[in-house]
Amino acid sequence: MRDYCAIYGEECCSMSTEYEPMQQVRKNFRISWYRCPIERAKLRELTRRSDVRGAFQTVGHIVLLVITGAVTYYFFNQRIWIGFALSLFAHGTIYSFIAGLATHELAHGTIFKTKWLNGMFLPVFSIISWFNHHNYKMSHTYHHMYTIHPRGDREVELPVKPSLQPLHMLQLFTFNIFRGPEPWSWPMIPVIGATLKLAFTSKFEKEWLEAVFEGQEEARKKAINWARWILVFHLVLLAVSIIFKLWMLPVLVTLAPFIANWWRYFVGAPMHTGLKNNVADFRLCVRTITLDPFSQFIYWRMNWHTEHHMFAAVPCYNLKNLYRAVAFDMPKPRTLIGAWQEMRQTWKKQQEDPGYQYETPLPEQEDGEKKRRDPLEASLGDLRPKDFE
């Protein structure tokens, strides 16, 4: 495990190499998060879910995959190899935003107003992308409760290197086989390996998942069974492709999550990289970036990431309006290029000073009467698993 004392100084020494049980963390560890002031009526308006807008986001992503998949299949059959390569690259680029992004929003249960629609699409997106949503809901609940506090959140561990290493870039622009030096790509061998290990040994690949599932036997069984269902699905898909000679089917579904992870990596890495840990202000440990409309769409609007952490019950399609409502109290969103420059400069400084963390400039706060907090502000939507004890 990481030595957090060496990285972050004396503040973290009590949790350097030995972590207390997560049930004990939930009992003893409370964070009084700072949230930007917002009118209650406005917050309720922004947390309102819509089946129409949810369908536009969810079905729209599926339609893009069907189109790029059909075009790729056509070029393959016609042996138009340049067209095949370009369309497969586009298909993989869009497909790579399913695991951990489409599934992220559906796991929060905030996409559709009708709850069973969230529950229906979540396993569909999960199984086609080798994603274990039972693992994720358990881990991600802690990530929101204790964002970038290693005592209660090790879903993302800082510091993280914003790598541009050539071999890593080659994999991201082609076929992502091995784990890169960051958590925002979706490499084939680690992902499939973790699924196999959980399905056949009932053991998690990561210490963090073992920690969050400790004492959660019912939730653990669900995660193990889901890993087995993932394997069954992709084996059946392979069998169908062999029987009916649909050779591109496994490429367009089973292998697609690992093809062209490049854009997922570039827009996903700025979420927390280079920022502060162990702070009670999302503006200091989460980063918002601006993107073009198409990238926002396939990224499920998670570029408004500070706003998402601050008010997690707000559907992704309302996050831009949420930013507008609290912009007076928020840092100015970075551009994607600006965020990468900031991350790379921070990483260079951390090589000389391991304790260095970037301090995001914040607006000056006006003195005023402290308002009574609305419980809706801290809501995580429907993210918290039913088995969470």
C-alpha cells in the first residue's frame, strides 16, 4: 500500500499503511462538506428527473453505437480497409464511454424519472462493457461520501501521473491491452482478469474492493454472480458469432470497450488529478472542464464534475444549469488543454516536492448569515446499494 505520510505529510500519518475497517470509518468519520449556496427551490428544480431527457441521453448513446457498428460491419464485409479502420476507431471511441460513465450515471439512478428504467439500462450497459456495477456502487458510494480522503475513499488515489508516455498513447489510440499509469482507461487484460478472478475465486483484484465489501456478504454475492454473468454473456456471444459466422460481432461488442480509449482518457483524467486530498471543499479536490457539445454528450456531462460531487442528486443533463446557478462561488472551469497543462506542471513539481498539491483559486466569500442546510444537498441519488450496512 502507499505510504501516505511520505506523500502527504504528517496530516495523514494515522492512516499511512494500515486502514481501519470501512464499517468503522462510516461510524466514526464525518466530513462537513462545503457546498455553494443555492436557493432550495432552484435545487429542487435542478434535481428533477426526466424520462424524455433520460431517453435522449441513454438511447442516443446506443444509437451512436449502432450506427458506428453498422458502418464498421459494412466496411469489413466490403473489404474497404481504410473505412473499416476509421469506423472501428470511431466505434471504440464512443463505446469506451460506457463503462464508468454511462454506468456511472445510471448507478446514481438520476437519469430517468421512472426508477425501473435506470434499473433496466444499468445492467445492459454494464454487461456489454465488462463492468461490474455492484462493485462500482459500493465503491462509488464511499467516493462521494469521502471524496479523496484516503481514510474513506481509495477509488481514486493521489498523486496520479498524467502520462503521455508513447507506448501508453499507442495503446490508447489502438487497442488498450495493459494497464496504464492512471485509472481512466479501460485495459483489456486487467479488466477481464479481474472478472475471471472474481467469478472463479470470489476474490477481488483490488485491496480497496476487498475493504468495502468486508462484512457485506449479500452485496459480495451479487458482485460475484454478476462477474459470472458477464463471462456467460460474452461466451454466448462468441458462440453465436462462430455458429453463424458473424466474425465482427465479438469485435464490435466484446472487444470494443478496449479499442480507442484515447478520448475517454484525455477528458477523464482531469477529474481529480493534481488536486488536493483531505479537504472538505469539492472545489479544491474536483475539477470542472469545458468541452464541445458532442464530447459532453458521450461523456454524460461529467465534465461538470465539481458540480456533480457537490450536488450528486442532480441529473447529468442539468449540471450545466447547476453551474450557472452557483457560478459566483465556483472556480472558473478549465479548458481541456488548460487542465492538462495544470496537471502536468503539478506533476513536475511533485517530483521535486512530493507533498505539493495544486491550490485551486477560489472566489472571495461574502459574509452573511449561514443558512440551514437542505438534506437534498447531500443526496447521492439512488447510488447507495440496498445492501449497504
